Amino acid sequence: MHQSDQDIRNRLLIARLPAMPQILIKLIAHLQADDAGMPELAALIAKDAGMTSKILGVANSSAYHRQGKVVSLEQSLVSLGTDMIKTLVISESVFQTFNSFPHSCSTDLRAFWKSSLSAAVMARALAKAMGYPHAEEAYLAGLLHNVGRLALLATAPKEYAFNFTARDDAALCAVEQRTLQITHAEAGAWLIERWHLDSFLADSVLYHHEPLARLEASHPLIRIVRLAHLLCCHADDAESITQAASLCALDVEVLQDLAGSVARQVAQAAQHLGIDLAGADDIATPPAYAPPSVDPVQRRLSDEVRNMVLVSEVGQTLSRQQGESSLLEAITRSARILFDFDTAVILLQNPTGHALVGVAAGEHQQRLAGFSIPLAKGGLLAASALECQLAFLKRDMPALGIVEEQLFRILGTDSLVCVPLVAGQRSLGVLIGGVAAWQIPACQKREGFLRAYANQAATALETAISARGLARRQLDHVAEEYRAASRRVVHEVNNPLSIIKNYLSVLDHKLEKQEPVTGEMSILNEEIDRVGQLIGGLADLQPVAASGVTDCARVVDDVLRLFRATDFLPPKIEVVTRMQDAPCEVEADADMLKQILLNLLKNAVEALPDGGRIEVANRGHVNRDRRLYLELCVSDNGAGLAPEVLANLFSPVRSSKEGAHHGLGLSIVHDLVTRLHGVIGCRSSKSGTSFEILLPIPLPASAAAALPAPGNTALSS
């Protein structure tokens, strides 16, 4: 024979070895996802006729029997539960893949598959005990850990037929290496690598005979498969099992508990998968599995536990839905699957709580769009919602009202199951399922399950409704902020517009006398620019104060010049300024300071309808909370403010002044002073009112860094 013919690796390359089916790769990824949904899983499984028939068969077996025959794939998946689905999907895919694997027809594979199933079940149990997150990957690794023996049997049936039935240990690997120049561990890893799985599965197969001392720092999947192999194929090697258990951080007592349940799980899995393990001689096999007889109380308890698990899983699925519409669709779809409803619709209480109205979900959303049931007028459906009680309605009941008859026609069923959606003490509406009359007794027996499901659905629905309300409140808040900003801008724009109007009259008078108007034109340009800035600020709800150093004495002069040159300042009002010779520089934007003074002076003028005196004074520096400020005071000798007005002075409230925007001025002043990191206070008595403003003075950077942040507290009176 040529060397190439003797080389088992060349034979493996040209052998008709199976490729992993793509459906298995997709199913494993889907089953390991946190948000795996039953409809998507059913659609994927439905592509494989063999797997679909297997799952339908198991769901209708005596182990999972329930009222009536399960004919829907989605219903079968729900009945079986996630763990059994994963077991069936992975095992059936592997068995389908290797069913056509070429091997000697005289070779009995029952012992091989029994050993593989045992290792798979054990590996999954070990993974869960260790907290390894991918338990189904461990199951698949255990199921395939010896698949290299099948590959060698298919490739070299004459040379390997005897060794295939030999004890699976290090001695077998040595014989394989000597006779075939490759071990079954290497062959199995090579085969799995052809499947391009993004995992350590191939490594776990390659090293399942590796000396334990070398596996101390290896990946958890490798250690899991090594220990599972020892427990299933070398249960008499206590020393190796203890050492392998130590590598997996597990106590031997835990392994004893796991081993007790593996044989039963293997027998059950084999029965569901249609594998006859009777006569397998490598592991003692109990008689063919037959579900033990269960007394009615035990069966009911089992059903309740399964229902609790199902409700919990459904609740998690519903909580992951994005948006109210998708949640309503998920609720109706899940109800149809869980309770065999022919169709399902939802009626929710309207915002006023006076009626049940149809929602855009389910098959009949168009017809239900305008459907409404007044709660005050009674009826069986209204009573179900108001009293939070289940109701089972039949078409021939004499007490039916028109709205119930309408629903029967819309849903096209003989009977209705009305389940109230109650979250806490609040009734949100009713879930209505259409069923045949003969299904009513079965639904009545599942009343507890129906209530539990409805509570989960109502909780998820209330969360979605609350989120919708929060979003609406946020939009309303933003809209109110824009309305407030608009009012503020309109109020502030009135000041420069009034100045512009008055200056135009001054300008007209000077032009008529052919006097120079350079100063007036400059002021007009400044005020027009300020109007533009104020309107531009409407787009910014939280404008940032401009920084810079400003001479407040110059700003005071500019503002008073505007007042004196126009009709803002009546002749009977005297304005006095007391600006000290000391530096008047403050850390503030000149335009913002100008806006503050304009508002305060306008208020002072309006407080003196019969004339009086206004004083603008620089009272020097003030140390407040270890920060230096300059105190600027605007006072008048008017009648003073009432206590209730003084208490709400800086709030944006409506005043008794005429006009649509009066009452905002002092609120705007307070906001501007705050944005300048200043403080404003007010003193008032029968002898007059005084507004005292503290504005921070510029400091060297080193001194500023050591100071605390300026406070925003108002001055005490």
C-alpha cells in the first residue's frame, strides 16, 4: 500500500464526513440569547421537518400531556419549556447529522450513544454547578466528545472495528496513535473545527484524555468535559475524579448528587429522542423509561409549578418589548399560545376611566378601533373589568348585551374568556380570548394561571403606559420652557424697542434742526443689536452667561443717558448716582448688566407715579462667604412693597400692572444676576424700596482657584 493510503489523515480528508447543519449553529446561538422568543424559535425549527415532528411528538407524549392535543409548534415549545427544547434541538441535530455516518453495519452504536448522552447530561449539570454561563455548549461538547471514534470507524472500518468497542482510556489513545497515527480525540477535534464554531468546543474534545496536571489553567469547558468523561466512563477511578473535581472547584459530594440523576435524565432523553438503549453494555441501563403514575394532587402541584415558571418567562419576555404597540401584540400572541385561544383582543380603560375601548393590537384591530363599552351602563364585560373577576361568556347566554354580541361577531367564536388586567389595585382593562364552547371547562380549571398571566401582562402594560405619560410630561415641560422663554424675550425686547422708538423721535427732532446725530445713531445701532441677541437667545433655554470684565460705572452712565434722552424718565423724578472713585470693575457681561439696570430703573420709575427720587449707588466691596463682591444698589423713596409681594418678588407671577408680560421683569433680573454668579436682595418699607446686587469682582487666577463656588442665596432684609 502507498503511504498516502496508510495515512489516516488523508483518508479523513476524502471521507464522507458530515458537516454541522447550519440550523444547529443558528439554534444554539438563538437558545443562548437572553431575548430568545418562542415565535422566532418556532420559525427556525419549522425549517427542519424531522426536528419539528420530534418536538410535536414529545409535547404530545404522556410526560407532557395536558387537556387536548397540541397541534401548534409554538404551543409545543411552550409546553416543553426552555431546558427540554435545548436538549431536544441539540441532540436531534447531532443524531440527524451522524445518522448517515458511514460505519460497519455490524457495529452496535447503542453503547456509544448511551455514553455520549451520559457525558452530555453530566457536562451540563457540571456547568450549572460551576456557574459556567453556556450550559448548552457544555451539553453539546459532552455529546460530541467521543465523535472522533465514529470518524475513525467510518474512515478505517477494518483497522478500527475492534478498537471501537474497547474501553475509552489513555491506553486506547496509545493504540490509535501506533496503528493509525492519530487519536480519536484529535480526529474529533479536527471534525468539529471544520464546523467553524466560535468556541472552545473543539479544544474540549481534543483534551478530554489529557493528564489532569496540565489542565489546571485551561478553559472551564475543557475541565468540564474532562470531568464528565471520567464520571461516565471511569466511575471506578476515584483518585482521578477527585483531582478533576478539584480543578472544577467542586466537592465530591456534589458529584455524587449529580450522578444519581444523570441515569434517569439519560433514559428520559433517549425515550424522547427515539433511541433504543436497551442492551447497551458499557453502562448499566434501567428498563425503558415509563413515566411513573402520579396522583392527582401531585399532578396539580406539578402543573402549578410549571405554570409559575411559564408566567415568569412570559413576564420577562413582555418586559423586554419596546413600545406599547409591540407589547400589546406580544400579550395577545402569548395568550393565544398559552391558553389555546382562537383569537385574542384587548380592551383598555380610556383616560377618564369611563369606558373600555379597543386597542390597535391583535387580528381585529381595525374593527376594534372605534369599539367602546361604557362602564357605567353595566353588562358582563363591564362587570368583569370593574370587579376584577374572570368571566366566561357563551353566545346563548340570556344576559348578553349588544356590546357582547358585537364581540362574538367580531371574534367569530362560540365563547369568550374575559380576563381582567389588574396591576396592583388598578384595573387597566380586559384581555378577551375567543374559544370554542367545549374549551370553557378547561379554561376554568386554569383560572389561577389566567390570573397570574394577566397580572404579569398588566404590570408590563402599566410600565409602558407610565413611560408614555412620562414622555408626554417631558414634552409638556419642554413646551412650557419655550413658552416661558418666549414671554421673557418679548418682555425684554420691549425695553430696547421703546428706547429705539424714543430715540427715533429725538433723531427726527435733531435732523429737523440739522444738529449732529452721531451719538443717537450709535445708541440705535447698539439697541438694534441687543434686540437681535435677545431674539437669538430664544433658541437656548439655558443660555450661558458671557464672561468678561465690565466697568459698572460706565454701564450705569449709559443706562441713565438712555433714560434722560427719552421719555422713560419723567421730569418730576430725580435720579442721583453715587459711584465711588474706587475701581468699579466686576466680572460680568456688560449687556447683561445693562439689561438688569434697565429693568430695575423701569420698576423704580413705575413705583413713583407722583414723582420722587431714585438713587444708583456703588457701596464698595463686600466679603461674602470668603468671596469679594461689589455691591450695587438701586433704590427709590416710593410707598414700598406689601409683605405678600415682597415674599414672591423674584417669581414669574402676574402683577397688577397693565400689559401681557408685566410681572416677569424681576424674575428675569434674578435669573440674570444668578447667571453672573451674583446675589440679589431687596429691602422695602414705607420709606421706599432698595434692590441690592452683589457682583463678583475679577481676581487673579491663583486667588480664584482657592475660593469656594459663589452662592446663590438672596440677601437677608
